[in-house]
Amino acid sequence: MDCAKGTVVAGLYDDLMVEILSCVPVKDVRRSKCVSKPWHDLIANPLHCKKLPQTLEGFFHGGADGPYSYGHFTSLPGSGEYAPPVDPSFSFLMAKLPGVERIALLDSCNGILLFGCIQDNKFGYIVCNPTTEELVTVPASSSSCPSPPQLKENYDGDDGERYAHTYLMFDPVVSSRFHLVQFWINLKGKVEIEMVHSYSSETRAWSNRSSKLEQGKEGGGWGLWGEVIIGFMCGKALVNGLLHFVVYHAEKKENMIVAVDGEAKICRVIRWHDKQGVNIPAFIDQSQGHLHCISTDLQFKDLQFQFTELSVWVLEDYDTQEWILKHNVSCSQLFGSLSCPFNDFDIVAIHPDHNSIFLVQHWNQKLVSYYMDSTELHVLRSLGEDYLYITPYIPRYIELPVLATKD
């Protein structure tokens, strides 16, 4: 009897601690693992993960290694010891969706993933939560929508002449719905936005926003911008319920960050502080509740642009649009040389809960992390020769009504 009472008391204690920890910032929850072994086991227990806040767990990555396998998953140090295994080939998609011939992971956002797929010889999308294996299918925005180049049999990184890039938006703090925002880009000659579409999980339908290209409260609609280059490889940030991404305005010769809502309407234009084009925005992300931007200092040397320094900026006051310099690191500190070609590495993420950034070095295909506070560089994994793409992942252990299949 005493043993049974002790078990009940222990269970009540665990439940109470989980409720308390569920209100604590994720960084402090992670630190609490170090208090004692019982605390570590309590926090790492998969049954408690549903209630506790989650942070960046690792990265899905891979290359052109088959029609089904996305490739691999790399966990960050100190995370994921007891997390349910997530098969990076996402075999559950094929099991639940007969007729799927090929998939490509396109985006991730707050625990859910966006795939492009070929199913029954038709192009479409899949939105899923890999930890719960919930999913919904989304048709292509139109019969003429270009499929992602990753779905080609022999994808080598060439996007072709036309490209449709689709962003996934999901912020459970703001709304239980998800949105897809899609830009059709003509890459031949003058780079222009041909069409804009948006999808809402509430209506389960695409809307063609092209007729509203000339509209917009701030900065005009997309049709007024003329030639623009959207930095699809420069990251994205979901801040204040808006999707942020980098844009180069060719007519003004100016880099800026544009924020749109789930209907693809321009809601805000954030000016970049350097109009000389020397310190250019290379990557944006959300970290610790604020919009962050990593810029690169470039010098033209030996007939190519050379990277000399990375600068990390934060928009602490979103309304004033005043960028604050957070950290500088030179090329020699990162890579051991005074300069290197700017395309010798990719910035792939800024940690959402502490001061670190993640890069892929092209010359050795290594995924590395750089800690701003300690200025230390750590190798996480060698990605292999077939590396073509990488996607950060924050797990979401609870079931999501937005992914419930509706008849």
C-alpha cells in the first residue's frame, strides 16, 4: 500500500512539474535537464513532450538519392535522445497515399512540413506533421503550375526558365490554420513575378492574387515593383503573424525585407540599412521573438565576390525598423582564411532560442554550428557528396485539427 501511495504521489509530482515547466521558456526547460537525472528523465519523457515547449531538434537533409528518400536527419547535440524516430525517407506518406511516385521536401514551419509530390501522374502538395503522421493533400494551384525542380528525375540544382516557389505559413499562437503563399517567377530575361497564389486550410482552396498585383497599402502591390528578385535561398521569418523574406528591387537597386499575410498581400516593407550594396542581407530568420538578419561584407577580388565578414543584426523594435548590430565574425575566425568566395557556404538557420547560427561548408559538405557567445565553431555532420538541400525541424508532438482529413 505504501508503495502504491508513493507511486501516486510521484505521479502527481511529475504532473505538477510538467505543468510548471510548460510555462517556462524553452531555453530554461533545456537547461533544467542538467539539474539532476530525475529532472532529465522527466523532461525527456515522450509523454511529457506534448506539453513542454519545443525548439530546433535538427535538420532533414539529402540529395538526389532516389524518388522516395529525402535523405538523412541530424540531431543537434543534447536534443532528441528520447524523441520518437522520424524516418527521413517519410515512408508513411507513401503508405498512406497510394499512387505517390515522388516527393520533395519544400519547407517547414513550426513543426509541420510542406512536400511537393507526383501522385497518379499529377503534381500536388502534402502538408504533414511527421511526429504524429497526420497529413492533408493540397492540389496544385492550377494545371499550368510549374512543379518544383526537385521532383525532376535528374535534379541537379538547375531551376529552368520558370519557377513556382511556395512558402508554408503556420503559427499556432496566431491561428490554427496554415497558409501557402506561392510566387511564379519568370527566370528568362527580365526577372518578373508572373503570378501570385495563396491557399488557406480553412477554405481548402487556392486564390489567384494576380489581379491584385497592383494593389497594396505600403510599397504598392507586386505589379508596381517591376523587376524584383526574391531571395528564396535567403531564409524566411514568421514574425507577428507575417511571412518575411528578402527582396532585391532592381529599379531602386535596393535590398529590403517584405512582409506578407496569408493572402500574399504586402503588409510591410522593412528597409535595409545599407543602400550601397556592400553589406547585403544574406539570410533572415526568427530568433528569440525577433526578426534577425545575417549580412555579408563582400569585396570584389580575383574576378569574383569574396566574403570577408558576417554580421548578425536584430530588429528589436519592429515598429521603428531600426537594425541593431548583434555580432560580427570574420572569415578568418570562421574558416581560417582572410576571405573566400561568397558562394562557398550556405547559411541554413539561426537558432530560434539562443545565439547560434548554422552553415554548410561547400568544400567539404560539412554542417557546422557557430556560437556567438563563445565564438566557437563545431562540426555537426558531414552531409555527403549528394547534398542538395537542408531543412530545419522543430517537432510538434500534439495532434493538429488543421491536418485532420475531411470528407
